[in-house]
Amino acid sequence: MSAVDPAARRDWAVLTGLLVLLGAGWGITQPMAKIAVSEGYRHIGIVFWQLVLSGAILGAICAVRRLPLRTDAQALRFYTVIALIGTLLPNGASYEAARHLPSGWLSITLSMVPLFAFPVALAWGIDRFHWPRFLGLLLGLVGVTFLALPVQAWLTGDAELGAVTLAMAVWLPLALVAPALYALEGNVVARFGIGGMDPVQLLFGASVVGAILALPATLATGTWIDPRPPWGAPDVAIVVASVVHALVYAAYVWMVSRAGAVFAAQVSYLVTGFGIVWAMLLLGESYGAGFWLAMGCMFAGLFLVQPRTGGGRIDPVR
């Protein structure tokens, strides 16, 4: 195919445009998390309704594609693992962290997923050691350090700002739980597969199992959210985040099958970038020098750690 083939250029433009939309969609879920916890809603209750709403949308997609919900023992094991490390635990940690950290911090920590995934892949024998990727891991760690330390306070001599930064940094490990578990989830799928299921089918089943697991925990911890009106901004934020996540995930699965995993993986940059932009626009957040230094280090680390395989294409999803 010629490099100037109009059809190829059009195809590339459509896929690139979709990639930008995916980044914008996933990026807005971080400020939505901040809004969701702004008036007292807590993590387990929010996660329960997120699973219910996302599951309903993914279930509808499965119904249109005539993908049944498998209930055999193997499928239930996969549902449970993915529900725990893909939604319940990471999202619960993220919503709790959102009560204490700026939305932009949550967005930038998500860029750590490939950086966490690399050492896990090495330990499991899924990947091989490469010095550039190891350097990328170190840059990511440097980025976390810049995020946690009161760099802006040192530059300006503002002791009060330094105290505020350090107080927030105490909650940074909680924000890193989500990218660590997402990285673990990716390695679990890479090592054990998904039991012969379609990815959307798997996530639908995981949403169902996750909601069943989250319901008693929600009631036991007193974090139940009454779905009846009147609805406020936190309720709208939960719905928006749930719908966006389900639709963007389905589109991402299609993109991986159409354009390959390597091309689709670049959405990591866009999710972080858009998450920061959305936080500035919707929440009025602003950031100091330490934040921008951290983002630069993490983006550089992300570039070095990203897979370098030849097209990265996988078999199309049917």
C-alpha cells in the first residue's frame, strides 16, 4: 500500500481521531471522581453503582452482539479476579484518594500503569529485561518523587505551601494502588488469557460479579447511595463516569482489534493529558513546578516503557 494512499490516510485520521476521543473520555473520569466524593459519597457505594451502570451498558452491547453471559466455573473465576483487581479494589482506592488529592494528581498517577506492569512482567517471565525500559521505570519513580516533594515551595520559599503539599503527599500511595492493580490485571490477562471469552463479554461478567460482591460491603459499611431523586452533582458525576467508562472501553477493544495494541497503547498519554485539562477547566485546579516536572518525567518514562513490538496487532474481536 502506498504511503500516500488516500484510503490509508483517511483510515489513519479516523483512528487517530478516535484515539483522541478515547483519551478525552477516560480523562474526564478523574474530575468526575473528585465531584462524586465532594458531598459525602464514599468509595464502596460509588463503585457499586458504577458496576451496575457500566454492567447494564456492557450487557446491552453483548445482547446486540449475541454474546451470552457464561456461568461455568472457569468464567466465574475470571469474572471474580477481574472484578477485584480491575474495578473493586483500584476504583475504591481511587475514590478514597480523590477525597484528599487534586484530580490532576490522580490523572498523572494513572500514567504509572506501564511502569508498574514492566517489573511484574519480568517477575512472571512474560517480558525480557531491556535497559531503556528500566530507565523508563526509574524516570517514573523520579516523577512520583517530584509529585510528592514540595518543589514549588522550595522555589518560592512558601513554607505554608510546602506543608500543604506534604500533607497531600501522605495520600499519594493510595492513589498509586489503582495503577498498580491495573498493571497486575494486564499481566494476569497476558499470562492466563481470558478463558476464550470476548473482552466485552468478560467485563460484563466481571461487572455483574463485582456488583454482587460490592452490595453487601456497601450495606455493611454504611456507604449505600440512595438512587432516588433529587439528584445533585455527585450523582450526575457517577452516571457520567460509568457511562463514559463502559462506552470508551468498548471502543478501545475495537481499536485494539483494528489498529493493534501498540497504537492503542498511546491512549495512556492522552488520558493523563486530558485528565489534567479537564481538572483545570471543570475544577479550576492549578499546579506548581513539582507537578509539571513529575509529568515530564512520567511521560518520558512511559515513552521508554511502552512495548516496541512490530505492529502489535491482535486477532479481531468477533
